[in-house]
Amino acid sequence: MILASLFESGVSVQFYIVLSTILFAIGVLGVLVRRNAIIVLMSIEIMLNAVNLLLVAFSTYFGKGDAQVFVFFIMVVAAAEATIGLSILVLLYRNNRTVDIGLFNKLKG
Amino acid sequence: MSIQQLVPLILLFPLLGGIINGIIGKNLPKTVSGSIATLASFLAFGTAILAFFKLEEPVTIHLFSVISLDDLSLHARFLADNLSLWMVLIITGIGSLIHLFSMGYMKHDEGYYKFFTYLNLFIFAMLILVLGSNYFMLFFGWEGVGICSYFLIGFHYSDAEKGMLNGLAARKAFIMNRIGDLGLLIGLFLLLAQFGTLEYGEIANKVLVDKMSVSSWMIFGITICLFIGATGKSAQIPLFTWLPDAMAGPTPVSALIHAATMVTAGIFLVVRSNYLFELAPATQDIMLYVGLATSLVAAFIAMRQNDIKKVLAYSTVSQLGLLFVALGMGAYTAAMFHLTTHAFFKALLFLGSGSVIHALSDEQDIRLMGGLRKKIPLTHLTFLIGTLAISGFPLLSGFYSKDEILGHAFHENIGLYVILMISVIMTALYMFRLYFVVFHGKFRGSHEVEHHIHEAPASMSIPLVVLAVLSVIGGLLNLPGIFLKGGTHWMSHHLEHNTTGLSLVGGEHGDSNTTLILMVVAVIVSLSALAICYVIYGKKESIPVPDAQLSGWQKLSARKLYLDEIYNFLFVRPVEWLSEKGYKFFEITFLNGLVLGLAKGIGFSGELVKKWQTGRVNWYILWMVSGIIGLVLYYLVKI
Amino acid sequence: MNIETIAIILGGLTIGSALMVILSTHPVRSVLYLILTFFMISANYILMNAQFIAIVNIIVYAGAIMVLFLFVLMLLNLSKDNEPRSSVKMKIAATIAGGSLLTVLVAALKDTVMIAKSPLASTTDDQGMVESLGQLLFTDYVLPFEISSILFISAMVGAVLLAKREKQIID
């Protein structure tokens, strides 16, 4: 079948390694560049997904399902974290009327 | 009881007395506290007499080792031979009499128990000095007497009007002694370097028995350094100006320290090291000339002093100069003889002056005294005996001891004899001046003081009488040959008997004729001085003029040859200037700058680092990412 | 059209949509691009024969989490105008940092030598994917599975507690 044996038919693992790394770097870039807290949280999701991609690639390559279980759990954690993050963000907005993280510098000095 | 047990006992009594008085003396009544101290001193004297009669051969008593390494060993060890026991007798004997005197003299003083503590400790330190069997113990005692004399001179440091002066005098004594001590210490180091040991016996063995060859420079260095130490303690030029100032202390202190004991430490040191000094004729010459100069200068200054104690102080310096002349000529036993008689009559004179001061309610200026002959007869009589003794009046003790030294000088060099004679004449002159001004004529003080004049109590007069008797018969110790056929020069023989080195030096005793002639000359001199002074001060009743009217040589004499001012200019001011500059530079600029600069630097770097804490999450994550990059890079490049 | 081309195209689309997430100015557009990214990643999963993960990815991420994000966005009523922008300095520094991170990681990982070369043993039958995953989950990894439910409960409680409006005392 087409969908079987991806790595036997020419696509190397390195491809997915590089892809995952690029996605991760994009995620990092997003965290660094954007000042909107929601966008920052979304970039974190991108980073987590990059890692998921890599894990699944290796799971297919080695034929073991353990990595996919791990992906499962990563998704669990990501969901919980996104929830909490967003609720904190709502609180922040309530107090400061903005979600610009550049303005939250009370820990300065 | 053997010597082994007696000697530590001699040391124990004053130490115990000092400790007891020091710890619980405050709570004891005055008589008890004083009696403890005096008793301790008398017990030490008794034990010393026992030991003196028991002693045959020199005995060493080893207490403990302070350091014992391969190359260096210092022991707490005592040597009892005739010389050290003789000194012990003088110290404890005269010390006990002075303790007795102090019980009466210091009766009205607040720090009574403190005084006796210091006195006892002083005796203890002095005993260590003379009883030690090596230079280390000597140095220990040396420093001990130095500190005790500091305490005692500055005893009345909290006195309202003169407290500061007392403290300064004590400090001056201590500092000048320190300069001498440096010389002594260097001498000790040189001794260690040359001989590898500080024990008297071992060094004597190496020098006399093994005939160890020592380079003349080394022996010169050693002896000069030892002499410098002696100069400090025994007040020779240039380190003698402390002694007159030390008269600020109570009179018993002056009697004990500056007449009988501490100042004789230097003489003792030289006599102990006689074999070393015999190898260095250059040092002996230096000693001789320094002693001669000191004797003349001090006598000159004493001629016009108006404080009763200052005259006696300069007299002490002058007599010490005479002793060093004797040592310079190698006449060690003669020096010891004169040291003994000088201890007797100088202590007598000081205690007598103490009695006078006590009688006149603490007046010390002789211009406000006079006519005390009838008022305090006992003091007068004993003071007269002391004056006669020091002037070399025939048949008293001073006559014999001085004559022996003059005899040696005559044999050495006629010129030396003449100059020494001048010093002797001046001695007689100023002493008789003192006597006549104080005790003859009319009383010149205030009426109030005149009412209160009273003779000294028993505790003060007994020592006076004892010392007077000793001053009279002390000459018997070392009679020259023309008086008795046999048993002459008892003391010289006794000392030479078992003290290392002295028997080799053993002075030649001149033939009878020369001795007789010299004796006659000395008698004429002292009697004529007595006559002159009697005429000037007794008959004509001329009193010393007030300071303002002095001129010429009299002014020089009264102003102590401006020596204090010269010293101040030459030494004290540059040191003070240097210390001020040093303070400004080192303390303020350097250290302050260093410490404050350090603090400022840290603050500055803190300010720099503070800029990192922007409080903005973006920047923190940026640094985190950079860290991760760095970490991965590091492992990448390493592998 | 072989697998390689498909994989490359898919990879490129993924990267493109991820880039658009962080580069777009309007926040709602960023969210939409993120959803697109998730779809692309799921397509990658299907390509790698991990169907279950692909579906779960879409359901959980694109379905639940992104909806949450949208809710919050709508709540905050953000728009393009009051979108904060960071300074140029920050952008340059971030680009450099991200670029070097990429370079370093790729350099670290590119020379990895695969130990086991193409095992691909048990991927022949496709319907066993969910089954085998389920088996693993309930036998080897049952403990983390149960604990993750506790994690969810605590997350839920935390979220509700944090976002609750404080009682206003009306006097």
C-alpha cells in the first residue's frame, strides 16, 4: 500500500529530522518575536507539535509503538498547559487591559 | 635542703607574693597586703643566705625545656654560682629593706596593693635575670624588669597635675630601654649563630676550653651588641636621659630600680660574659670611653640640679659610668665590689631623700628645704653617712671600692686616672652641695610645711639604719692588702672562685706603695671637697639661685646640657613626621582607597549586571535560547 | 507522483503555514494558520502510517485547543490595530537566535547514524495500529495513563479557579 513503508521507499529519516527542527525553530522565533501573549502560547504549541512529528517519525522507522504512546501523553500535557495558560492570560487581561507581554516588567531590576 | 631545692624557692617567694597581692590584694587591709610582700622578699633573702653558705661548686637547676630542636634548644634553667648568688643577695636584701620602707612611705596611697604586686614581680624578674643559666633567661628577666619598671615609674599615672608627665616618663624609660634591648637581641642572635647555643657554660667551654676560633669581627659584633643592651639598661651615653625622668616614680621605686637593681643588670651582663669581652679589646676600649664620658657629663649636670632626686639620679648615672670604666679595664671584681657598695649607699641616699620628702609633705625642690638637721635627726645622720660614703670619705665603703677602680686606672693610664679623678671630685662636690643645702642653714619653705615636719616612722627608719651600717662596714668585703696581712680582697677571691672566666682575668693588685699614695690622694680630694662645700654652702649659707638668674656653665648644667632638646630634635621629631606622612599616605590614600575602591567596584559591577534584569520575558527567553545554542555548540565542537 | 514528492510538498506546506502563524499581524489569522498547520502535520502522520495519532491530533489540537484559543481571542476582542509590535532590535536578535538554533541543531543531528536500518517489521498490517497502540497503552503504560487523568482534573480545577470572577461586594 502507499501508506506503508514510507522509509523503505526513499524518504530518509533525516528529512523528518530537519523538518521537525525547522518547525521547532519557527516556534522559538515566534516566542521571541511576538509580543502578543496568545501568539506566544500558540508558538509553544508549534514547538510541541514539532517534537510530536519527530517522535512519530521514529516510531514508524523502528516499528515500535512506544513513541506514539509518548506522543499521546505529550498531547495530554499540551492540552492541560494550554488551558492553564489561557486562564492566566484572561486574568492578566482583566487586571491590565492588555496582553502585551512587553508591558509586564514588574520584575525589573 | 640542697641548692637544687633552695634556688627555685628563692624565685617562688616573690612570685607568690606578687600573685597573691595582685589577685586578692584589693580586698586586704593595707598592712596585711604590704606585709605579705615584705615577708615574701625577706623569705627570699633568707633562702638566698642559706644557699650562699651551702654553695661549693656551680650548680645548674633545670626546670623545663622551652624549645628543643636539633639546632636550637632553649631551656628554663638556673645557674647558681658565686656571682649570681651574690647578686641575689644584693637584690633580695636591699629589696626587702625597700619593701619595709614602702610600707611606711606609701601608706596614704590608693594603689597600695598594686605597688607591692609590682615590686614583688620586679624582684622576681630581676632574680630570673641573674639566676638564669643562659642568655635566654637573662633576656626574659631583662624584659621583665623593663615592664615592671614601666609600671612602677608611671605608677601615679592618674595623678591630677603630674599624671601625664609620669606616664610620659615611664614611656620614655621603656622606649630607651627598648632601643638597648634591640642591641641585646641582635647580640643574642649573633651568639646563636656563632656558638649554636645560649648557655653560659657551653659558650664558656667553647671559648676557653676548646679555644674555638672566632673571627674578630664576629666577637666585636657580639660584644658591641651586648654592650648596647647594657647601655640601655644601665643608662650610659646616649641612652641615659630616661633615668632622671624616671624620678617621676615614687621614691622607693627609684631606690630599688635605679640605685640597686635594674641599672646593675647591664654590669652583670658584662661580668657574666667576661670571657667574650676579653676577646674583644676594641669593645673594652669603647666601654671605657663611653663610661668615662657618661661619668663626666652626668657629674657636670648634677652640679646645678635643684631637685633632690634628680641630683641622686645623675649621681647614679655617673657612678654607672665609673663602673663601665672599670669593666672596660677588665677589672670585673672591682666593678662588682663598687656595684655592691654603690647599692648600699645609693639606696640609703634615695631612701633618705624619700624620708625628707615624706617629712616635708612631698616637697622635692632643695631651694625650699634647709635646716633640717635638727628637725629630722635620724634621717640627717643616715643621709650624712651616705654622702660621705659616695664621696669616698676615708674608711667608709665607697672609699675602698672607688680606690680600687682608681688604682686600676692608674696602672692602666695616668691620663685616665686624672680624668677619673675629676669625675670623683665633681661627685664629692655636688653631693656635699646637696647635703649642706638640704640639712644646714635656715628652713626656706612655707610655715605650713614647717609645722608638719616629722621624723620617719619605724618602718622607714629601720631600713635607713641598716643601710647606713652597711655603707660604713661594706668596705670590709674587699679590703686592699695594706690593711690586713691575710684575708684581703675577700670578695674578689670569692667571686673568682667559681665564676667562669673571672679567675683568668684576676686583676693585679698594685704594690703597697702605689696603693698607699693613691689612697692619700683620694683622702685629700674628698676632704678638700668637703671643706669647699662647707665654706660655700654651710658657712656662707648660699642657696641655689632661681633658674632665671643662671648663666654660663651653671646654666648648661642646670639645663641638663640641653640633651633632651637635642634628642627631641634629632630623633623624636623625624619619627613623628614620618609617622604622620605614613598615616596620610598608607592609611588614607592606600588602604582607604583600596577598601573603598573595592566596595565601589563591586557596586559598579552590580550596576552593570542590573541592566540584564529587564523584567521582559522575551529577553529572558532569548538568553535562554542563546544558552542552549552555546551548550549544544560546545558539545558539538568538543566531540 | 511518488511518495518522496508528496512528503516534500507536505513538508513545505507545513513550514509555510507555521511561518504564517508567527508572521501574520491579525491574531485571528494566526489562529487560523495554526489550525492549518495542525492539519498538515496530521497529513504527515497519515503518511507515516500513524492514523490514530493523526485523528487524535486533529480532534484534540485543532478541535479543542484551537477553539479555546479562539474563544479567548474573541473575549479579549483583539484586533489588528492594537496589536503590539516588538522593536527592530528584538526582531533581528530573535532571527539570529532562531537561525543559529536551527543551524546548531541540524548540525548536531544530521550526521546521526541510524543503528537499526529499516526494521519496519510490524507495520505491514494497518488495522493493527489502533489495536497495538491500545494494547501498549493499557498494559505497559497504564500508570501514566491513569495519572494523566488526574493531571486533567487538576488542570480543569485550576483553570476554573483562575478564571473565576471575584465576588464583587455590592454595598
